[in-house]
Amino acid sequence: MHLSPTAFPWLTSILFCCLGGLFTILLLPRHRHQEIKWVGALFSGLTLVLTLNLFLLYDQRLGGLQFVERLAWIPSLGITYFNGVDGFSLPMLLLSGIVFFTAVLTMWELEQRVKEFFALLFLLVTGVFGLFMSLDLFFIFVWYDVSLFPMYLLIAIWGSTRKEYGAMKLTLYLLAGSALILPGIVYLVVQSGLQTFDLTALMRPDLFTPFEQKLGFFLFYIGFGILAGVWPFHTWSPVGHVAAPTAVSMVHAGVLMKIGAFGVLRLGIFLCPLGWLYWAPLMALLATVGIVYGVLAGLRQTDIKYVIGYSSVSHMGIVGLGLATVSVEGLNGAVFQMFAHGIMTALFFSAVGYIYDRTHTKALDELGGLSHTMPVASGYLVMAALTGIGVPCLASFWAELTVFIAAFRVYPLYATLAVAALVVSALFMLRVLQRTCYGPPNERLAHLGDVSFGLGLPRMILVAVILLFGLFPALMFELIQTASIPLLNGLPR
Amino acid sequence: MNAIIFSPELWMLAIAGVFLIRAMIPPNAARDYQIALVMATLAVGVCLAALGFSGNLFAGTYRIDLFSQCYKCLLSTGLFLVVCLCNNLRGIRTGLQPEFYLLLAVSTLAMMMLVSSAHLLTIYMALELSSYSLYILVALGRDRDLAIRAGIKYFLVGASASAVMLFGMAMVYGAAGTAYLGELARVLPPLLERPSAAIGLLLILGGFFFKLAVFPFHFWAPVVYAGAANQVAAYIATVSKVAAVAILIRVAAMGSSTYMVHVLAILSIVSMTVGNLAAIAQKDLKRLLAYSSVAHGGYVLIGILSMDAAGYAAATFYALAVLVMKFTCFMVVIKVAGDGGNPAIADLAGLHRRAPLLAMALMMALFGLAGIPPTIGFTGKLLLFTAAMTQGHLALILIAMINVVISLYYYLHVLRAAYLLEPVDNAARVYRETVPIKVMSVVMIAAMVILGIYPQQLIQLINQAVGL
């Protein structure tokens, strides 16, 4: 271990926490549903505490990589077990911790094949955490696929609405992405001639020729872009999110789509900065099309989860636009948007999941008047929608604002289009609220109870996080800046 | 002659002898199984003990080195695993159990000789010996019509492949004037400019392509897998592939020319594409596995056409990976088809409830075959791709990855049957997990995952074996 013996391996302990939960669940008998859920809550709560702890312990004045752990893994291939966090990955770890814990709580009422569900969820989240903290290309790819392959079963077994189709489509799309990422990794590792998968070693400037950087960035951009819902590779996302069970939608839209954007940042931008500069106009174009398209498609949907799915495409477009500006503000905004959107969609899917579990419908036409019968449940939905619109004092607002400011400097036309689309998105979000929560009381739904305190807990946590970072955005911006400013200063111009 | 370095082969011969005698006395299937299991276990031990031996035998036509001994360990492990599944040999015609073990032992013996061969004639003899045992093994299947048809088809394709190979050997011998592999490796590369030598070498490789079920010698695979008893199909899919990879490495090393690389690259691409596309349409689990074997033959060729030690090491690692993963799949086939028949994919329905550990092993094996981490299949593919990239074959890697995505589609269909479909109540298909199967499932899962994420020692051993 390449660290002082006093330093506690915080990052590895997060992974062990997830794996500990996984194996504990596997060892429990399958009919002990209650115990399995408590174990799930315990271990996911512990990971949340650990990530919060990291967030507080990270020294922002120092910046750079911290909590580094390094262990020779397969020396003959140059593979090291190498973890560390910086201002980009720390928000993502915090996001994963929050979404994971709230997702487990959201599934408290699950009765079907409980043991397998939580085991697969823990496996998926292990991959997510591993990916955000890893700095070795081999492990990044391993974690990437570990976070994808439980997805098929999670959606196909516990999902709804065309679940097998959605699951197959999602899995094939995302694996098609990895079909570009793996050659990209192998290509760069071999071309470097360094016999190492260590990301920091490969970041040396001028290691790769401009052509290699362009090709490498393209492979990573498309490969991870599929996961990030970049238009025109987004089609798996609404279908998959609609089909998935609530917790999986939360983790998937909340965290997994961020893996895509994070992968573009960590692999594409870190390793191939020249490729980034070269392809930035294309990124901006696709991102803008995604923003506009997501909003327009969302307008026509009749299923709430489809609406959220398309709004995700649009919001992830904002992340892409931020990355494409090649500026400190753009990067700050993009990473903040990844965080804010993750919390926002998690809240959205969580709120919808509760309503769906009661009413057994997601169709806008069949709902309505929910605010009479379930005032608290619809309150959460309203909160999520307002965040999605980008109302000031909620987390998304600051992220979107920063991205748009950066974008107006570089791509005025695209930025105008994106802002215009955002106005339309307010229209469709409000339309959803109007159709579901307001209107005359619905006779068929009158007998349904409201959210109890215990079941509402995950949504309360999410709302609190949205408010906290909406009122004090500096908490996040200052952290992200410790990574974005050095990155931009190191760019070859 | 130094007999001790020949001990793995002698032990195999002893197994064959024991079952030759048992074939002459009144049959007792349970006793046959016990004897076979003990002797196969010991065979693994003998091979491990012989790992460090080296030397030459039979006037230099037979070479024993770390490479061959590693492969012998793999072969005996494969034999042991297959024998483990033979407690219920309903797929073999009754009364023929001793012959089954006899031929299994002879075939393994022949493959051990194949991996040690250092002369074209030894190669030919060993290859024929193993093939003939397999032809008969296939024809021993319970469904007489189907089995004999499969056996005849296997024999006809095999006989033509070996005729082609013999012709190629004659041409190479004519061009180079020697049949020792060691000398050929020195003499042949400059001669490859001449069509006779190049074509001769290609024809020789054709004989091994038949074993590996690589295009254009893959037609036998689905018929034979479906017609043979499940245990025999498992043996062909695992052990015989390992032997084919070993000898391909030995022989391909002689032909490092651009022309050869191009030919191998095309065969590799066609093989994986044909295999994967054909597998999509299959309803029968064994036929699906047969076509996936064709595709995996294509992947292995990627390592071989890299024509350097890293590529050979990758191919060797991948052969081991395929052995473990395919064996796990066949374990499921054998357990699901309790009566020894051919299970359809739909027969896996409800496996997750009847046998959760077996279902989990199947899941890991399928993801491994699709090359998804953290399984051994992914690490194998990573090694293959890294080796190929070092030689600059980026396009080949991209095509291979597209194929991986295609293959994932049908692997997911199998997984769907095991995890999503609910069982139709059918007394013949009811199967409960027994303790040995639980243990084997756990061992296979552990092997796939541990060798997948922490292969350091294994890679070192293989690198030594191929002389890296």
C-alpha cells in the first residue's frame, strides 16, 4: 500500500461496505424480507455516512487528488488498484451515497423476490462507487460493466410497462457503448508505450499525438455518451426508465447517467484534451439538439415516467453543453448539474413511484386531483417538478445558470435555443402537475392514504439536499473549482 | 528413455487400460463412475506434479516443456470436471459406460501428445487418435439415429480436414525439407514468399481449425453437439478446444508473415460473425453453445494472429477461460436435462428458484462468455485485444467488440429463461440442487470471478510458458 499507515482507506471502506451488504444479504434466508431490508438500509446508510465524511474531510485549499490508495494489482500488465478523489469525483460520490440510501428506503414496500433485488442493487452500486473513485483504466472499465450488468435483471424482473423490451434495449445500448470504450482504453494504453493503465501516468501532456487524442476522445465520447443519454443515442433512456422499478429508475437516472458524463470527463477530457478541443463543437451541437428534442418529446407524453425520462435527456444535454464550452464556468456548471439533476430525478422517480404503487397507473389521463387525497405525496412531486424547471433557490437553478452563462460566450445560438427550450420545459412540467395533482378530486383515488412519515423519509432527505445546495451553492462550486481550474490551466492552447 | 517426464501420458494410458478391462466384465455403472472419478482426480495431481519437467523424447519428435505441461494440466482438469458430471450417464447407451470412459481417456491421452508434439508426423498421429476417439464417443449417444448421424457427419468433416492437413504437411515438407517444428520455425518464414509453402501451412492450419470449429470447418459443431451425449458435448466444447489452441500456437508461430496474418484475420472475423449470427436463431441450448463456440474460435484467433508471445499468452488464457465458462454452461445443460436429452432454452424456466446457485453460476458464465467484467472472459478478451493492438489491429478489435454486443443478445435470452420465465410443471424437468452441484457451482463462480479480477499468478505462469 502506497500510503502512510495512519491513513485510513476511506474509499476502499466504502466498497467494502457495499460488498459487506451484498454478502450479508446473500447469506440471509430468502423469506426474511424485513431483515433483508434492514440490512440494506443499514449498509447503505453506512455508505452515505462514509461519503458525507469524505465530503467534509476533503481539504479544499489543497485540492487535487486526496485519499489516494494504491496497490499493485497485476504488475505484468501495469494494472494498479488505484483510488482517489478530486473535486469532480467527490460530488459524484456524495450523490451516489444519497441516492443509494434513499433508493433502498423507497423500496421498503417491495414484496417480490426481495433478496435478489437488494443483492443486485448492492452489486450495481458497488460498481458505481468503484467507478467514481477509481483512477486506473482497467478498474474503471470493470466497475463500469459491474454497474451495468445487474440492470437487465433488475428491470426485466421487477419492472413494469414493456419491461423485457426496455431491459434488453437498455443493456444492448449500454454494452454497445462499452464496445467503444474498451478499444479506446486499449488503444491509448498501447499507444502510450508505458505499459500502464494508471490514469495519472497517462495524463502527461504530449504523450499522445493529436490524432491519437482525437480518435481516443471520439471513442470515449460516443461510448460514454450513450450512457449519458447524448442525442441521438438516448432512445434507451426513456424506455428503460419507464420500465424500471422505482429504485432502479432512481439509481439509473440519478447516478448511472452521470457515469456517462463523468466518463467523458475523466477519460475523454483528462486523457485527450486536444480531442476535447477538436470535438467540442460537435458536443455542443448534439447537446443542444438533445436539450430541445427532450423538451419537445416530453410535451407529447402521456405517461409521467416518460415525461421524466425525456426531461432527463434534456437535462443531460445541459451537462453536455457545459462540457463543450471548454471553460471553468462550463465545467463547474456541468458537474453541479450532474449532481443536482441526480438528486432531482431521484426525487421525481421516488415521488412518482409512491403514487404508482398506490394508484397502479402512470397515465396522466387517469390521475388528477391527487392533492386532495395525498397532499404530501403530491407536494414531493411539485417540489421535484419545480427543481426540474430550474426555479431559483433550488439546486438545479445554479447549475443551469452557470452553464448558460458559459455557453452564451462560446455558442450564443445554441445557448439561446437551450434557454428557449427551458421555458418550454416549464410548460410541460406544469402540465404534468396540473394533470396529476390538481383539478377536481378523483373519485377512484379517494380511498388512498397519504405518505406516512417513514415512507416519506427518503423524499425528505432529497428535498433537504436540493434546498441546501440551492441556498448555498458555494458549498459545491468551491469544491468543483479545486479540480476545474487546474484542469483548464493545464490545457495546451 | 526417461519415463518419469512421460508420466501424465502414462497415467492416461493406465486409465484407458483399466476401463479396457472393465469393458470385458459385467457392467456396473456406479463402480465405473467411482473409479473414473478417482483416477481423473489423480490425473490432475500427476499433471501438476509434472509441471516442472522438461526434455525431449522419441528422437526429438516429442517435446516436454512448461508450455506443454501447462496445457496438460488444463486438459486433465477439463477431463476431471467432465467426469464429475458423469454420475448420471443417461445420454449414453446402457452397457457402454466403460467404453465411454475408455475413449475419454484415450482422447485425452492423444491431446496430451498433441500439445507435446514437435514433429509434423507426431501431430498428425495425435490428432487422428483424438479425433477417432471422439467420433466413436459421439456415436455412443442414446438416440441411436441422431447420434450415428452426428458421428458420421463429424467423421466426414474430420476426415476431409485431416486429408487436407496431410496434403499441407507434404507441401511444407517438400518446400522446407524438414518436418521438425523447431527447424521449420527457422527455415519456413523466408520460404513463405513461395505459394507452395504458404498454402501448405494454411492447409495444415485447416486441420486445427476443424478441431477449434473455426470457419470454414465449423459445420459439424451444431450437429455434433446436439447429437452427442451432453457429457461428450461438454468434453468437445472444453477439452478438445484447449488442445486445438495449443497446437495452433505451436504451428502458427512458424508462419509469421503479413499474408498469413491477413488470412487469419479474415477467418477470425468471419468465424465470430457467422457464429454469433447463427446462434441468435437457436432454440436448442446445445446448438446455441455450439455456435457460440464457433464465435469463440474466432476470438482465440485474434491472439494467434498477433504472432508474438503476448498474443500466445492471451490465447492460452482465453482457452482456459472458455474451458471454465463453457463447462459451467454444460453443467447446467446436464443438470437441467436430467434424462440425458437435449434441453431447449425454454427448459431453463424457473432455474433461479429450483437451483439458485446453479442459476447464478450460469449467469456468471454467460456474462463471461459475453466478455463482461468482473469475469475471466473479460480478462481474456482484454489480453487478446491488448496483444492485437500492439500489432496495430484496431479495426479487428472494433469488429470483435461489435460481435460481443451481438452475442450479448442471445446470452441475455438464455439468462432471461433462467431468471424470468416461470416453470411449467413437468415432472421430467423437476430438478433439485444436490450438495455436489452446490459445491461445484460455488467453485466455478469463484474461479470465474477470482481469475477474472486477480489473474496475476496465472498470467505470470502463462507468460513463462510461452517464453515472454
